[in-house]
Amino acid sequence: MGFFMRSSLARLPSGRTFLAGKIVFANKRCVLDCTVRELSRERAVVELPNTTLVPTILELRVPSLSASYVCEVTSRSLYEIRLTILN
């Protein structure tokens, strides 16, 4: 997932955010737009219209930070997923 830039970890906004994001999976064939509501070095909270298609392991891209993170879904509701950042 070559989009990840380690230097972006130092620039992460701490706590609540309102950033445009993309959830990428299925060998980059599927991309869902989302809103990143919380972001830290260890976790993220993401809102999207429907979470049923989202797999357990995914890539979260945040274009405004020029960053990408490999994540694992730790919990989900119909419109929100909570992620642990693995890289």
C-alpha cells in the first residue's frame, strides 16, 4: 500500500477531525468515500453511508494529509466504523 508516508504520523491531528477520506480494499478495486471523525496515531473513527461492505482489514487514505494507513475494524455500526491503525 505504497501511498503511506511515515512523516505524516507526526502531523496527525489529535482527537476530533472532519477530514475527507477514502476506504480502499479488494486489491484497490473498491474505494468508498468517507469522513474521518477522529484520528490519532493508534486509531480512527470513520463515518460512511453504509458499513456492510467494509472488510475487516482495509486501507484508510486521507488525501489532505497525503497519508494512508493499513487498519483493522474493531467495531462497526450502520454508519460508523472504529479502526485500529496497524502501521
